[in-house]
Amino acid sequence: MTISRLLTGARVRLTPLNGYDVTTLARWQFDNEYLRMLGAEPAMPRNEQQVSDWMREGQRGRDNFLFGIRTLHDDNLIGFVELGEVLWPHRSSWLAIGIGEIDQRGQGYGSEALSLVLDFAFRELNLHRVQLTVFSYNTAAIGLYEKLGFTREGAYREFLERDGQRHDMLLYGILRREWAVR
């Protein structure tokens, strides 16, 4: 892998987010399904200022790496991926991903973006571990994480309630050596 291809795959590339992206990111805030897959808080849209603040915070410091996911064929922003809360002494990080464009979900873009960010995490940042949480009802994401080599490590049982039903929040992790042999 050459350095110039570090954050570029066959169909997507990872880029910094910029001020022009705020409108797109804010539009995704009106998609309840998107919001309910990303977080446990109530599905409440954020305005452009709140999104801009989140974006700036995710790009501040050396412990967070926030990227936009863009398609190569038209350079459209379709999602984001973040390595956050890096604990440098332990070389571990949390991972989050969201595909905001409804018609781009289930097309393999998330898989490619995760592969790129994991290469970045293990090869460029020299991390040892990347972890994430996912809600038990997000079966598409669970299948993707397991396909990429993540191991289910535990569950926060009945962590949240949605539409009158309790759901677990699952903890997944992948180690550098596991990624290297995939």
C-alpha cells in the first residue's frame, strides 16, 4: 500500500470534513433510523450549529480522527467514520461509523470505509485495539463487524428501550494481529 492510497479504496475515500459538509450532516439529523442506529440518546435532530460544533470537536486534538466518507465517482459525502478517544498509553480507540445517505446504505461503502480506517488505525497510528458498541437490533452492522473480524466481547444487557422493547448494547473489538491475518 502506498501512502497516497492510504485513505482511498476502490469506491470511497476518507477525507477531512469541512464547513461545506455541515448542511449535509445536518440533513441526516432528520432521519430517525440513522439517529437510532448511532446513539442511545433520544432521536432528536441537531441544527447546523450543533453539527458544526460536533464536527469541530471531532477534529480537535490528537485523540480523535474524524473523516468524511466520499464516493470516488462523484465525491459526494455519504457518511462519516471516527476513531475517537484514543488512549495512547494503551494504543486503543473507539470506532463509530454512520452512512447518512439512505440510498447508499447496504451498498458496501461502509465495509470499504471501515477497512480503510482500520488500516489507518493499525498501520499509521500503530494502535493495538479498536472497539465499538452496537445495538442488538442493528443486525446489518453486526454482520458487517463480524465479517471484518471483530469479536463480540460482551453485552450491556437491556441497555436501552426503543418502542417499548428492551435491547442489548453489544461490545465488539478487534486487535491488530487479528486484522493483520484477515
